[in-house]
Amino acid sequence: MPGRLCIHVPNRPSLLRVISSTADLTVGRAEECDLVVDHHSVSRQHARLWCDPQGSCRIDDLGSKNGIWVDGQRVASARLDNALWFAIGDVFCEYITIQPDEVARLEARAQILRDSSLELSAALESASGIKHLLREILAAIVTLTECRRGFVLLTGRAGAVRVMATHLLDPEEIAGDGFAGSRSAIERTLVERRAVYLSDARDASFLRQKASVIGQGIRALACLPLMHAGILQGVVYVDSDEAAKVFTELDGALLMAFAERAATLLAAADLDAELQRIERALEESGAPSLADRIAEAARVAGVEAGS
């Protein structure tokens, strides 16, 4: 019977794999491993995951530095029974036996997610103005992530940030001390210019004791940078209190592609707004408008071409 292995790499999308009853895989940090787990606590060749002819699966330590852990005990080998949590180094893993039809369901969900990402990305094109665009970006990411709430921050000069759109959140709540845990994830995204993911409270040490994670029951969160031409325009934050919520590699790839497209449209909307501001300033000063100057330049060019 196949199994579902979910490897919760801290601060990154989880690695989700379907393990067949004939699997024989190496797990480690080295690129040549069958399952690459890029974390400093994982050895280059950390473990072997394999199944015998009867379909019983095990994971064996390959002499790693930080070992395999089950229920707080270091073990040389462990049988992968249904709903087993174990750790390779400091990386938590969950193995669940699944029915064959569950494999088809996982594949169908992946296709639905891809289709939804394309549809929502295309829908952004019709947004009019920055505020409308920001609301659409947030609504789309909440939908894609299947999260409960979220907000968008825009960055300004001297590192200032502003809350520009919210979903099921009060801006005052975001600024309050009770939201400190979420701010830690946001600050990391702002500083490192990369996405931060949490798919279980135990997989992110820097959030583990934060009030928002413990008190508000946050089980998963994502912070996505809005980057355009190497410039950070803002951050989208979403979270969920669903215990089973996991951000996978596919989620991460689609979300970052969506965020990149959103950032491009946001930069274009910002440029359009700035041009409109300049045009209004020219009109108020009594100077010819940009449109009038372009028309005059075209007229002069036409006269010169005909002379």
C-alpha cells in the first residue's frame, strides 16, 4: 500500500512525496539523493527509505551526524507505520499510509491548483488602480493558499511599511503586541527578500514561542515578497488555523510565480499613478499637458516630413 511522506523543512514549503510499495530511496542534503532535504541538520547521505516485498516500509540511518528520532529517542531504524511522526536531524517528517485512490486525489488537487493559479493571475489584468489591484492580489492568494485571513504591506522610503489591504483582519490588530509572532515572519521576509512558510508550529523555531502562534492557534502561514526588478514592493501575509494545512513545493512554486506577476502589475499601476499625478500637476500649473505636447510633437514631425 502506498504512503504519503511529508517533510517539513523549516521556513520552506514542505516536501510531499507518494511512496510506492517498491520504494528504495536515499534521503539527504546531497543533490544526488533521491529525496533532497536542504537543511543544515541533515547529512549529505542521511538515511535510506525502503519497502520490502510485502510492502512494509522502513527508514534506516546511514551513519548521519544528527540521526533519526522517533518519540524523542534516537533510533537506528524505524518502521513507517500509519501516522508516524519522526525527525531526520531537526526536520520533522510525517508518514501516512494511504489508499490508491488518494494518489489520484492528490494529483487532481495539484491540477486544480495549477488551473486556479492561471485563472486568478489572468483576472488581475482587469484590476483598475492600485487599491483595487491590491485587494485582488490578496483575495487571490487567500484563495490559492486556502487560508483564513491575510493582509498586504507596501514598503516605502526609509523602510516604512503600510497596511494596504486586509482580509478578515483589523489593521489595528496587525499593529498590536498580540500579533508579534506573525511580525517575526514578516520581518524575515522583509530582510531576506524571500518567502517564509510555516506548515506546523513545530517546524519554525523562531516562531515557536510567539504569542500569535500559540494564542491564536496558527498552524500554517506564508509570507510572500512582492519583488520587481530587484526591488521589494511589499509583502503578502496569510495564515490558517487548520491543523492539517501544509504548504508544499507545488504551492511554493505557484505562489511565487503568482507573486512575481502581481508585483509586475503593481509596478505598472504605480507608474501609471505617478504619470497621472504629474499630468495633474502640469494642468494645475497652466503648462501644456503631456497629451497636448505629444500631439504637438507629432504635428511638427508630420509637417517636417512633408516639407
